[in-house]
Amino acid sequence: MKRILVTGGSGFLGSYLCEKLLESGNEVICVDNFFTGAKRNIYHLMDNPRFEMIRHDVTEPLNVECDEIYNLACPASPIHYQRDPAQTVKTCVHGAINMLELSRRLKAKILQASTSEVYGDPAVHPQVESYWGNVNPIGLRSCYDEGKRCAETLFFCYHLQCALPIKIVRIFNTYGPRMHPNDGRVVSNFILQALKNEDITIYGDGQQTRSFCYRDDLIDAMIRMMNTPEDVTGPVNIGNPGEFTILELAETVIELTDSKSKIVRMPLPADDPRQRKPDITKARELLKWQPSTDLKTGLIKTIAYFDDLLKTAPEFCRGT
Ligand code: NAD
Ligand code: UDP
């Protein structure tokens, strides 16, 4: 049994990671400041004697004893990370430093949840880990993109200077149950709009592409990455290489929900990447992993989750 720290553990991905780590018999310490996380995501874990919750902001130092650290604390959706951009940078940078210092003291393995956003609006397609990216350093998305890039830099500084056992995964768009209904991401927006028969809001012409990975596949890969030998540092792309236009996603959601919604166009936000698709050769080789859930199967499960949420906790969905 290991004692594992998960920062951002009450968020969409963090809460499912905590659940999986507990299922394998570990002790889990969940650290979160509830900026975008929700207590409802971890209620079902609170009675487990191997689960502990600490309300804490990772921009402040933290002192706990653990064997491994998964650093997920950071708002992931554009509307949330742009709400307080300076705080987003601090969470990425100071949060990384504080967790790396903790890892250094404890000699604990540490994994960073990085992002496909480090590639910005990519000129190389599909994206391979060796591509350095195309990021606007002063644009609307830069607090997140550059914050995450700097966190990767810090991870490698500590690895080279202090021989810290680091792991970096670059996560591509991930969806599934427990996404926050108000976080404005495309999958949750389209599903809720379709279930309520409201207009489906496509930003721009809908020809921009994304590759959508189902939550369970993603968390499986993340745990595999933590368990790789010490010389495997990454970065390793994790995502589903299936590539869809946003228009195709809207049409699929309408079909699966049997919705009466109409598609409407809205302005495209600044610096919105035109295309995104992971090259997962490295993940296949190093983690013996590939996603097993196709888009329709994952969407059906996510639609069922939001359908239930609308009926059982309508107040939580307000504002979408
Ligand atoms: P989320 O917003 O649901 O979860 C983030 C969690 O971090 C929340 O619980 C939030 O309250 C917490 N948090 C934020 N700032 C904090 C701080 N300063 N101190 C402590 N806790 C803080 O997002 P998610 O989708 O679960 O993403 C988790 C991680 O994965 C993030 O680091 C994100 O950048 C990364 N990621 C996610 C995706 C995706 O598609 N979901 C894609 C790429 C990368
Ligand atoms: N998008 C959209 N309608 C929405 C929300 C998002 O057309 O209601 C688009 C958005 O402009 C982007 C894509 O869907 O091109 C994915 O957006 P999301 O915020 O989910 O993730 P990210 O841009 O970070 O990949």
C-alpha cells in the first residue's frame, strides 16, 4: 500500500483518479482549494478510512508525508483559467515549485498533468512530443499555455539538478462523467444544450478539430505512466487519436440525444487552435496503452451522466 497525494483531487479528472487509486488498495490524500472542483465529486469517498481531504491552495507550500504525487491542481477549461489569469500562472508555476520541493524532501515520484496546449495552435499535425509548439505568449490562453510550459521546465530543472524522479503526461481533450456543467467546454456545453433542446453554440465555422479521450482511458494511462521505470520521464502524449471537427461533434451529440436543438454560430475566441490530434506512438510503446473507448460510446455514458444530473441536481447545472 502506498500513500499517494493527488492535487486537484476534487476536480473532474482528479476525483476519478482518487477513486481508482483507492480501489487498488492505496491511501489517498486529496488536496484542493475548490476553485473549480466540487465536494459532490468526492462525497462517495469520504467514508473510506484510506481517504483524506485537505483544503489547501498549492500556491502555498505543503508538508505531508507520501510516496507519490500526482499534480493535477489547475483549472482546465478556458473560461475558468481566464477568470483570474495571474492566479492560473501562479497555480501552474508556484504550485509546481511547491510540489517539486515536497517531492525533493520525500524522494517521492511526481507526475505532472501537462497539456496539449503546450503545442498552442500547432503547425505540426498530428502533434509529436518533440514538437516545440506555436504559442502566443501574451494572448488570452497564455496564462494556461505558458504556465503549463513553465511547469514542464521546472520539472526538468528539478530532475536534472536534484535527480528527482519525474513523469510528465501531455493530456489532450478529455471528457466524461463529472465534467463541471458550467465550465464551458465543448462536450459538456453541447450535451447540456442538446438535452435541454437549446441552441448548440458552435464557435467559428466548426471546422476546427479536436481529439476526444474518454476519462477512464486517460486515468488508466496516467497511472501506467506513474508506474514506469525511473528513466521514463516523458513528456508522453495521452489522448485519443480519433480526430473530429466541432461540427461533427455537434451533429453526433444531436443524434445521440435525439434532440430538437438547432446549430447556431458564435464568434471564435482568440487564438483558438485550428487542429489537434495526438501522436500516441510513445504511449503505445512505453505504457503499452491505447484508448479503448470510441467517441460514440464515451458520449453515450457522458450523456447519461448529465441527463441524471439535470434531473437530480438542476441547481448545479444552472447557468449553462
Ligand atoms: P478541473 O478544473 O475539473 O480540476 C482542477 C482541480 O484543481 C479542481 O478541483 C480545482 O479546484 C483544483 N485547483 C485549481 N487551482 C488550485 C490551487 N491553486 N490549489 C489547489 N487546487 C486547485 O479540471 P480537470 O479537467 O480535472 O483537469 C485536471 C488537470 O488535468 C489540470 O491540471 C489540467 O490542466 C489537466 N488537463 C486536463 C485536460 C482535460 O481535457 N480535462 C486536458 C489537458 C490537461
Ligand atoms: N467550442 C464551441 N462551442 C462551445 C464550446 C467550445 O464551438 O460551446 C469550441 C472551441 O472554440 C474550441 C473547441 O470547441 O474550438 C474545444 O473547446 P474546449 O473549450 O472544450 O477546449 P479547448 O479549446 O481547450 O481545446
